[in-house]
Amino acid sequence: MRMSLIWGFALILLGISMVIKAVFHISLPLFRIAFALFIIWWGVKLLLGNFNSSSDSNTTFFQSEHIMPGNEESDYNIVFGSGIIDLRGVDLSNGSKTVKVSAVFGTAKILVNPEVPTITKVSVAFGEAKTPEGFVSFLGDRKFSNSAYVKGENVLIIKTDAVFGAVNIEES
């Protein structure tokens, strides 16, 4: 929907509301009614599966994805959905890699190779995060490293954010 259409609709509602109040002395909450109808329409579209869900290579909205990233550093976002991010094939021969994964009202499962040195930085806000080394629930920030990690060598750094969502890191 274009912004001019939204503003035009809002101005028409405001004008109709002012006329009804001035002429008939009736106060109608037209903006509240319009907002409520929009929310109802959105809910029906979600339930029927007709909502135009979208995703690109790094972001998943309202669906489930299996992501196999390349060797570049990248950010991955899962919003109102679920995703599996397979980092088992990450090559550290050219240097350390950083991957950021955010789960907002969604679930992210991150697969890592236990033989790859890994540091995991977990940030949780009203969610949960599980790693092979520990667990963070509700609120908090923690840092974990796996048994393959050796200080000074190339490392896979995984930064995760779970906001009203869940992140699960599994070694396999």
C-alpha cells in the first residue's frame, strides 16, 4: 500500500468524523474502528494462509526455512517463523568468521561442527537460548566456547539474539 493512499484514507476518515460530530452531534471513533478492522483482516489472512509471507536469503518472515550459508560473514533474521541455519560447512582456513542470528517471536536452530572452534555470544530478552555449553532463559547475556576453541586460532563467532523467541545451538 502506498503512503499517499494511507494518508488519503486517514484524511477522509478524519473529515467524515468531523462532519458527523458537527452535524449530528455523534462522536464516532472511526480511527479505532478502522484500526480494529485492519487487525481483523490481518488475522483472517494469517489464518487462511493467504498472507504474503516473504523471505530473502537472510531473513525469514512467517515461514520455515533451512539456510545453508556460504563462508561470508552474515546476519540471519527469523521473525514469526522458524529456521535451521546449518553452519557445519563453515571454512575457517582464511580467518575467523562471525555470524549473527536473531530470532524475534520465532525459533532458530543453529547446527555447528563440534570440531570447529566456536565462541557463542547469547543475548536473551523474554526468550530462551540453549547451547551445548549452557542455557539462558528469560533475560540475560552469556558467552560460551566449545572444547575445540583455542585462544589465538581462527574461530567461528556466533552472536545470537532471542527476543520473545528461542535459539537452539546443536553440535552435530
